[in-house]
Amino acid sequence: MKQTVRIEHDFLGEKEIPDNCYYGIQTRRAVENFRITGIRISAFPELIVALACVKKAAAMVNAELGQFPDTIATAIIKACDEIIDGKLLDQFVVDIMQGGAGTSTNMNANEVIANRALELMGHRKGEYGIVHPNNHVNCSQSTNDVYPTALRVAIYRKLEQLQGPLNKLQASFQAKAEEFSDVLKMGRTQLQDAVPMTLGQEFSAYSTTIGEEIKLIGQTKKLVREINLGATAIGTGINSPDKYKEFVAKRFAEVTGVPVLTSANLVEATWDTGAYVQTSSVLKRIALKLSKISSDLRLLSSGPRAGLNEINLPRMQPGSSIMPGKVNPVIPEVVNQVAYKVIGNDLTITMASENGQLELNVMEPVIASSLFESMNMIIAACDVLRISCIDGITANRDHCLHLVENSIGIVTALTPVIGYENGSTIAREALATGKSVYEVAVEHNLLSRKQLDELMSIKNMV
């Protein structure tokens, strides 16, 4: 059967739109123009929900200020509520990578909401003389205040989602810190033996560093709360009624539950992307720390016979198509790779933020795409690292102790008593003969066995 279509027009001409689609002609043009990534904006539902919240708040205020009848506002609000509840997501079909500073995303939302509002009022899709995507759904708005406002609230909510996995990962590191609190091992600097520590201290440091990033996320959430809703095209508020700016920000905060703040200078806020750069910087910091920890885990678990072999990672899958018995640290490896992608996205965001000319930054779509990709990957990486790696780590206690006992580095614990020069002599002889520091110190009569036992106790060395 032939699919029924409706004819829609814009100032460029006409197009056939499948009658079962809620989007319209401008969305259709965008789909044809931006065949770039194959990733639709619907892949980022937080952004779609935030857009619907903007449109809902705007409809409420426009009705209050007499911009259009309550009947139209009610239908628009109901359509927005459906989108907020997760419906019609499949109608947001524009590629996330697009020209036009997000206009195609805004129009996709305008058309879907207008056509659903028409249905709710008992009319056919496309009867824009009754409810129009621009005249009604986009009333008192521009893409240039709608898109960044929605993006900031979507980022705020995504950062909230990120806090959960990070909190759990931090707790896992802390649990391992307590489990390994009595495991004596060698600390290393520049990949060389340094001084003794406990494995618990090593994992406690991981817990602490993740905690620092959780605090930074809280600070970043405050930064992205500043919005430019009511700025319209360039910050002057053209085509919006008096008091709209104040009213719509209040309504938007009520609709979203996010404590948004209207920027003091809407012209600056319309082109400024500093909040995105800051958010990306925090994501990069998190990625770098996760990657550093993952690289440490790979080193500490290396072996099992010819490496450090201080810890055992969970054995997740066979590690070679040619070498039987080999098991690779695949979970830390994938987290490393996530980090490299996040770092690349940060550079993309940096360049896109720099390249916004005059009163608008047209590069916000790639900023949005990069931010959401980074946040989604970090959320997934935190969960995978915790569940499939950290929680299952075990310590090779005897091996760790053996490495300490045979390390030259423990001579450092003796130098406060015997001095640096004597310590150097012991270290040099121990290296040359293969004897332990303990044995050489006794042979040189520098310390009694009782003194050595006390100086080399776990309590003293860590």
C-alpha cells in the first residue's frame, strides 16, 4: 500500500512528508542535508526532554502575556508533557552533527510539538493555520536562546547521573583500601623501587582522587545553571513581550526542577561557551585519573610470572588467539581507550568554543555531541571498571612481602639512624652481592638485629 503523505511548504518550496510523521518540512530538509554521523538527536534524550521543557515554559508564559489563546497553550503544554514522559522520541530524527547553530534541532522540536498539539485539538497534522511551529511553539523564542538553555539543563542532569557511578567507584576503592590495609608492598617512583607502603594506602589514594572529581562536578553543575532564555536572537530580547524574560525563567525552573539563573548580560550569554569548556575540562580530568589508575592496575597485575604480580584482576576472557592460558587486563585497557576519546572530545570542544564569531557560536551542535558522548562513556566506564575489575581484585600478599624484603629501597628506613653514606654503602653492596639489606647491615655491625627488626617493622616503614 502506498504511504499517505501531506504536502508542507516553506519559503524554499514544497516537500512530501509521510503523514504518520510528526516532524515537518524543515526537519525533513535537515535530515537530507546532514547525513553525517547517523546518530540522531534522539540518542540524547536528556536534550530532547530539556527542549520540551523550554517549549512548555514558553507556552505557559506566552498565554499569560496574551500572545495566543489558552486553548493553543494547553495543547502545546500537553504535547510537551508527552515528550517529557518519554513519548515521541523516535520523531527527533535530525543528525546530532548539523549546521545552523542548532536551528534544525529546534525546528524538529517545534514541528513535532505543533503536530501533536494539532492532534490533541482534533485536527490533522500540518494544519499550521491553527497551531504553527514558529508562530506558536517558537513564540518569543529563537534557536539562539532555546538550544543553549536546553543544552545546559541537559548537561546539568547528565552530570547528576555521572555522580552516582563515581560515588560507587570511590566506595569500591575505599573498600579495597580497607581490605588491603595490612598488605605490605614496595612503593615505586619512576618505575623504580622507592619505599615501602601498604596496598591499602595505594587504593586509598585512588578513592581520594575520585572524591576530588565528585566535588568538581558539584561546582560545574552550578556553572551550567546560568541560562540565556529570553535573549532570543542575539541577547536583546527582540520579538518577546515585556516581562517575558523574567516570567519564562521562573516557569522553566518550575518545569525542570533545576535552579536556573538568568544571565546578567544576555548578549554575552548568547555567544559564551565557557561553561561547556569548563564541563569538558572536568570530564577530561576524570578521564585522565581513570586512565592513570587503569594503567597502574595493568602494571600491578602484570605477569603472572615475569611481571610485578602484586594483584590479581578478575579473569574476564581468554587473552590470545595463539598463546594458551594468557589473560589480558581488558577492563583497564578499555577504560584507557575511553579516556583517550574523552581527551579528543575536549580538544574538539575547545576549538568549537573558540570559533564562535560575534554574537553567536554556531558550533554548539558539535560541542553538545562531544559532551554527551564523553559523559555517556565515562558513566559506562565507571560502572564497568567497578563491577568487572575493582570489586574482584585480590592481593598476592606473600609475593608483595617477598618483594619488600628483597628490595634495596628499604634501606631508606635505616638512614635516619645510620646516615645517608652508610645507607649508600649497604645499598651498593646488597646490589652487588644479591644479599638483603638486613644481612649487609648486620655484617657491617651498623645495627643490632633488634634495632633492625624495629626499624623495618610495618608500622615504621609505612
